[in-house]
Amino acid sequence: MWYSAVGYLVTLALAILCAPFPADAQPPAKVPRIGYLRSDSPSTLPSRLAAFREGLRQLGYVEGQNIAIEERWAEGRFERLPELVADLVRLPVDVIVTTGPPTVRAAQQATRTIPIVVTVMHEPVAMGFVASLARPGGNITGQAFQDSE
């Protein structure tokens, strides 16, 4: 199930930030940047970031060649999230990929213009992140799980 979610998110992130590249064209002047924001550490679930990178590779996006991933890890220190996401906004990144309420809230408070792709979110409407699933509004999108009817 995780790999299908990764494929969905990779496709969504790339649709947001990348136009198709013409065949045999010059390399783009600007390499799109993905901000990858997590509240934990890289050692917690290294397979997730690896699967994300692999999904990008399968779509023709190779880190260091035609896409850049800017990783920011809070290492379990939630108070660092505003600083980390502010750093991503300053770079600037073209999209922020994240998961979980603390990181989504920090990203939402830092920017209303950079798209935020949430890999997994329970009840995003109830939590106040989006107006509705059909019409989320704002700059947050992604995959949601609903526990209520």
C-alpha cells in the first residue's frame, strides 16, 4: 500500500512543479526543488524517502540532474519545524512534501503560495487543513484517510 501512495504522491508533486521537457532540448535553466519536511529523523523510516526517490527516478527525474530534493528533519523536536520550513520557503522550493499534523501546520503557517503535498493525513477537514475533500482550497493537497462516515 505504501508504494501505491508513493506513486500517487510523486505523480502529484511532479504535476504541480514540472512542465514536460521537450525531446532533445537544452537542460532547463532552473532545476525544480522539492522540499521534504519531516518531524522525525532520516533513520526512522529510511525506506520512505528511498521509495520517493525511486518513484521520481521511474518517472525520469534524477536527483542532481533534473530535480533537487531539499531534506529537513526535526529529529523529533517539533519546536524546530517553523525554522526548518522557513528555510525551505527562503530557498525557495517549488513544492513541500510532508506528512502528519505538526509538519503540515508548520508548512501551512509558513506559506500560502507554495504547494504542500501531504503524503498521509487523517481527517484533514476536521483538522482545519482544507475546506473540503472535493474543494480543498488553499495550497494543501494530498492523500487523506477519513475515519468518520
